[in-house]
Amino acid sequence: MDLTELQTILDLHKKAYDLLLWLNGQTRSRPALLKGAQAESLASTERCVAWLKRHLNDFPVELRPHPDEFQVFGHLFSSFFSTSFRVVETQGWDSVQTSLSRGAKSLHGRRHKIHTERREERAADELRRLALAGLAQERGIDLAANTLEKGLMELSLAGDLALWTYARELIRRTQFASQGGAVHRLWLTLDEKIRKRLSAESIWKARERLVRWVETQQDEANQREE
């Protein structure tokens, strides 16, 4: 993975999100676009790609994936329905209204919501831990468990680690299923300015700072052993 490839994924991700917002604005005037598109259907990449192809000519030209982008675009678009959006149907006075809604459906009240949020935060921490360990392994460094925990608790690393972990999961989302709410938790921890101006360059700089921290930890460990 290099800067060019990362930027391509970011561009596709933005296009997928823009299509989602456009679709949300069309639900009243063009309900057929989402008719029968339940969350469990669009959360499936295979079904999502079929849905995208079926409605391709309905979308604005600038939001249509190119023929060679369908699979990656489908992974990214479908992932929104396991992280932060859902399709809902409500009974109107003369028909069923279909629309998009933000957030997961909650059936068990506030206590269950709090429990879910805590579970997602623990999962997000595990993704951070794996991302940091992955950078160390790329450098041939085997970080001790207590050093990984130190990294997770280091406030000066928090922004960079959240950004790189989110990007790492975004890359994985182009091939595999999303980690769901845990990824959305990572997104919410990012500074609003960073979210609005997400770029391959900013992500790579965060990655480089994390690598330097990892190498510093290894140097310190080696000095203690001498």
C-alpha cells in the first residue's frame, strides 16, 4: 500500500458516502430506489453490488462507480449499513415510506444502548492494538503486551493511532466485511477538521509518527538490556 493507492480508496469511500447522502435526499421523491432494500440486504456486498448495478443509471454521473470499481465500491458502500446507517420503513396514511436513518436500531432501551457502546469501544481498542502491533511487525519489532497497552494509553498518540487504525480498517473494508460499530467509534474519535479533510497524506504522516514511537520503544528496551 502506498500513498496513491490509499488516496484512491479514500476517493472511492467519499464517493460512496456522497451517494448515500444523495440517496437519502431522494427517498421521498423516488421511493423505488430503496424499495425492498432492507439493511440486511445492502449490508451484503454481493447484494449491494447487484443493487448498485440495477440502479446505476438512476445515480448522478459523478457518483457512479466505474466498471472496474464495482467490487471495491460495493464493499465500501455496503459497510455503511453495518456501521452507521439503516433502511427503515414506516407506514404512511396511504403507503409504506422507505428512508435511511443514522445509527443502529435499538430494541432494548438505554441500558442496552450503553452496553452496546461499551462493547464497541472495547472492540475499537482491540483494533487500535492490532494496528500498532502490525506497524511494529512491519519493522521486525515484537512489542511486549505492556508496551502495546502503553501505546493505547499515550495521549500524544491518540489522534494518530485512531486515524491510522481507521484507515487500516478502511483498507480492509475494500476486501472484507466491516468491523461494524467499532469502526464508527474510531471515526467519532477523530477531530472534526480531520474528518472533513481526510487525506492520504495526513494518514501517512500519522503512520510515520507511530512508527517512530514504536522504534523508540524498541531502542529503549534494547538499552535496558545492555
